[in-house]
Amino acid sequence: MSEPSDPTFAYYPVTYFRSTRAPRQPASLPRPQATSTTSKSDTFSIRVLSVPSTSGAVAGEGAIGCITVGDFEENFPMDLTYWDVGQYQTSWAQSLRVLESDDDATSCLISCITDPANSNFIFCWPLYRSGDNVYVQNSIIFLEDLAEEFDPAEPWRFVEPRSTVDEEGHEVSEWQTSISQIRRFGKMPSAE
């Protein structure tokens, strides 16, 4: 299988989740410059910026989403052939609630999904809670490497533990926010 070649996704760093059960050669993508995880704010949001017209949606146009973590902001394409905008938003809300389950919870926000039965990968933003801190990374889940069938209703089950270096020893870009900012964004009640 070749790595994704869509230039839309080539400009930001990603972590490739690969099963340890099926070892592969490390991906040989060009490495972008390191991204700072230092931020003057810990703001958090994920939202839909634009949705195609009805005729555009029928023609296969996608929506555009945006994630903000501190001073970092990234727009991303959202394929609408499998999920509609409401399904993305429902998944995001559910994934943010997962962070309340434990001080060391792992979750993820799906940013682009096509039918898993006919897809090779899914783009996502893994979320790693460590006490009051939440670390956000950008990743691709390779479906053929999973030990079981991917369940879009529980995407966090397919996110590997947090790592700050990739298979080649390069630092993984990640951004930091707080559980209080996630609660503020999601209007989630405090578990404290």
C-alpha cells in the first residue's frame, strides 16, 4: 500500500498508526519543520467552516473543518460520502466526552472518513488526557493494520498510546490544551 499522496494532507505532520503485529518499513515522507507545542493560550475548538450546496454535495464536494488548539489552527477537508456534517459533529461530541472517563483517557476526533469497508485509512486528531492537560496530535489510522474491524462509533479504540517520537526517531508534532478548555468548548459538566 502506498502512503496517501493527496497534497491537501501533505503539509502537516501526521503520526501513522501501524499495528505491531504486521511490521512495515517506516514511511518515507518528507519531514516538515518541527512545530512548537508552546502556546500563549490553551483555547480549544473544532468546527465546520463551510458546507457544500446540495448540488455540490451530490457532486462529491466535501466540507471544510477547522481545529484550534492554543495558537495552532488548521483547516481540514471533510469527505461527505459516508458521514454528513451532523455525524461528524455527533462523533466529535462523543469523543470529547470520552476524555471525562479517566484522568489518562485517550480519544480522537475523526476529521475525514469514507466508508471503512472500502477505505484504506481514516484521518483523525488523537487526544491524550494526562490529568488536566490534553495533548492533540494529527494522525492517520491505517485500516488494514488493525487487529479488528474499525468501528466509527468508537474511533478512540483504534488510537495507539501517546508517543512523542515516530518510528524514525523524529519528534511528533503535538499541541496542548486543558480539560477545562475542552469542557468549556463542549459545555461538559465538570467531573470534579
